[in-house]
Amino acid sequence: MKLKCLALAAAIAVSAPTFAMSSTPETGYTETKYPIVLAHGLFGFDSLLGVDYWYKIPETLQKDGASVYLTQVSNSNSPEIRGEQFISQIEEILAITGAEKVNLIGHSHGGPTTRYVASVRPDLVASVTSVGGVNKGTPVAQTLQDWSEGSTEFAWLLDNLGNALSTTIDFLSGGGYEQDLLASIGSMTFAEAERFNNEHPAGIPATACGEGDYEVNGIGFYSWTGAKPVTNVLDISDLITAGASLLFTDGEANDGLVGTCSTHLGMVVRDDFKMNHLDEVNQLLGIHHLTETDPLTIFRTHANRLKLAGF
């Protein structure tokens, strides 16, 4: 298990039982009552070869008061398995900080992961925020699943080369977790997402593209997403979201990997940012649409929203 608490001067890697706590903030704009804990998505990590998954986000939040923790779980696995790994880290954070609960923010597959935690261990959670979350499945995963079921060769590639990539990412980022790419992809198909939502329904909209309950059992639910697969010609990672967006049909709004309506959870802060799936966490290296709000500002504003809500 590996956790990180971001101090004002720098990101400080720590492991139990020693954690560095935040310095006293000057403004308190982002100073939430409970610590903010970030959960990465598919092929995610905390830091990989000097590149942070949540690029400059933790430091930006902590600058004005937030206590922020990074976590790392299996980058490729089901939300249930990832969620159980996540729970043990949350318990450690609570034990060290003395806090009663945490504010969870999950990106992409981190959305269902954080929702699982809120469902099975609501005593640990103050709020759940889904950023570009795969809450009702995605045609990208559905297509990969269909291809793998129709081709033993393609299934082999996913199971072997895909897991090799997952394992390499895990190794280079110091994770030490077992990977299962097919389980991860399968969990994001429409049928499996529906099954998961039936078991863990809090915050899920009853309508196809509406809002869900803002609060369930005292836990606040929020979401936001981008809706523009290509945002900056200088960002080479836009090639990923541009290619994946071709799998969406009928003009469905999407961020390149997840459809807009699929990301809805609880209070929908906004679902039309000029961002793609990677821009939502300030990647690649902070390159984003020139006329859109900086992703760092969106995270700061949301931390303040949580603070004002008493979270």
C-alpha cells in the first residue's frame, strides 16, 4: 500500500505510520472539514516516471487549506476489488489524521470505485465527486468487450499485452497490485454498469441524462465532465481521445472516452466543459483548451463548494 500527503512546499511520499500534515493555510478557501482523497482511473497511478496523474491538482488545493491525499490501487481491475484496496488506505488516512470521514474524488473508473466505498462503508465517507466517471458504461469498453468475444486473437491481446502494460505501469509507479484488464473493461460495459448501479445506486440518476440525489445517508454526491474530445493541437494525448470518440454514435456528447450522460452523479456541476477525458485531471502536463477555465480552478472551486456544504 502506498499513500501520499501533499505538503505546501512539495509532494512528500510517505508510508505508514508516518504522514506529513498540511501547514496552516492563509486563506482557507479550499479548507474542507474532511480530507480530500483522490482516486485514479484505468491505467492510473499516483506518479509515473516523474509525471503526476493529478498534475498540480493536489498542490493547488492544499495551497489554500485543503488536506489532500493521493492513493493508488490496481490500475486495471473491477471497481469492487479496487474499492476494497481503497478502503484500507482510507482507514489508514483516518487513523493518522484523526478525521472522521473523507471527501472522495474519483476520475474515470475512479468514479465507480469511490461509489463502491460509499456504498459498503458509508461511515468513512463525507462526499463523493465523480469527474468524467464511467457511471453508466461507455461504448469504448463495450466495443472492446464485443471484439474480444468475437475474436480469440483480440481477447489474447487484451489479456496478455493489456495486462503487461497494466503491470508495467504498476511496477514503475510502485503499486504492487494484481491487474486484470478484462475485468476492468467488462465492468464498464453497459450491462455490468447497470448491475453495479443496482447494487450501489446512491447518486445515480433515475433518468437517462438527469441528476441523482444530491445527498444519500448524509453523503453528498457531485459530478462534472468535459464534452470535447479534441481541445489543443499541441497536446499529443488528444490523439487518444480523438480516436476513441469515433466509437460514439448518434452525435452523443462525450469527452473522448465517456459519454456525457454516463458521467452524471448526484449534483451535476457541469457537463459541457471544453475538456477531454485527460484534460479533466489537468493532463497532459496542464495543456488544455485555450478559452476554457483552467482545470485547477475547477478543482479549487469544487473544494470550496464542499467546504460551504459542511464537508
